[in-house]
Amino acid sequence: MTLPSIPAVRENGTGVPLVLLHAFPFPARMWEAQLELLPGPSGDEARVLTMDQRGFGAAALGDEAPSLDLVADDVARLLDTAGIDRAVIGGLSMGGYVAMAFARRHPDRLAGLLLADTKATVDTEQARANRERIARTVLARDSVHLLAEERVAEGLLGPAADPELVGRVRRMIAESAPQAVAWAQRAMAARHDSLDVLASVTVPAAVVVGEFDALTPLAEARLMADALADAQLTVIPSVGHLSPLEAPETFNAAVRGLLRRVGR
């Protein structure tokens, strides 16, 4: 068994530690606007850390069987390396699944929880079968072109998305490795239901969802917000599944609200 080393981590700021976990199938640089802006002009509003998850960006995939629990443990190792005892853990989509796995496995290290365009419930049988279809196809072809064929980028964004952003999203998707795509699809298919985990979370939490998110819609966001003891729900108008990319200012305002609650 080979454990991947913690990949190069980008960080900015000196305030409340905030780890942001990216969506599938993107690298951590999808968080550029948050990394740059959330710390504020003086840098003391947040200490933002972003890391590539297994197989994406600069991160090695390793040889372990697919499991988001492994990625959650990678986040704990990142905190150890950074000298951080407790942090706000935030994730978008797949990153949200990892954040909930972290809450289950490392609850004592959680200072706050940010769940964006994600869900706590498990996949349907149909969704799991589709994930396996994608995993098998990208591995057989040794290419992620299937994701372009099926217009994944367009399905992640709202109906009025800027064409320049659509192009940026397509390019990030095209950079992903087939092995990472397959591993992540299988890891997401095997994930646990997390509503019971959320019911045990007592730290401040924020749930954010795009108005037109078709993959993890408002109903799923409300389930999470209702399960959490101290959550604020933000619905961002006119955007889809990638709300921090489509509406960074509104998204960042919701995150700052959570950071203020954590820092009290």
C-alpha cells in the first residue's frame, strides 16, 4: 500500500483556518477567487488553504481502493502538516462529500462546516450505475473525452453562464486524468449517507446552493440545513452547480458570514 504524499498546498491569509475541497473533476485551482479574496485586504479574515484531492492537479492517486474516507484522512494530514488543530472545512459537490466524511472521522478537528452544492444522501442505483459506466469507459479509452461528449461542463453551470467561464470549466475538466476520474466516480458511488453525521455537528455551518443546481438541488440543501444544529442556508440566484465560479462575490459573502460566526 502506498500513501500519496500531501500535494503542494496553496494558502493565503492569517485568520480563521478554512480548507476548501474542490468538486469533481477539477483541480484545486477552481478556488482561485476564494483563495485571493476571502482573507481580505489585511489577510486576517481567513487563512484559506486549498489542496488537490487524490489524482487531480498535482496530487498522486496512490494505489488504495476508492474511498472518500481516504481523502478525508488526507485533509487531517494536511492540518497536521500546516500546524492547525481545528479548521473550517468546506467542500463543493465531491468536496462536500469529503467534508462530511471528515466530520464523521475527525469531529474534534472541525471548527465549522461549509457545504456547497452537495448532498448528504447516497446515490440512487441508477446514479451508481452511471458512475460505473463513466469509470469503465474513461479507463477503456484512456481518455476523459467522454465528459466533453456528454457536455458535463454545460450541465454544471446555470443557463446564463458566461461563455468564457464555460470554456474555462471545459479546459479544467479536460485536464483530469482517466484514472482519477474513475477512482473518484467509484469513491463517490460508495459513500455513506451523512444525514446522521450532520445531526451530530454542533459547530457553525453554512449550506450554499445555486438556484439552478440540477445535480444537488435546493431540496437536498434544505435536508442538510435542517439536519444541522446551527446552519444558515444561502440560495444564490441564477447560477448552477458551480456557484463559487459563477457568483464568487455572493458565495464569498456567505463564507465570510460563516467565518464570523466561527470566530466569535
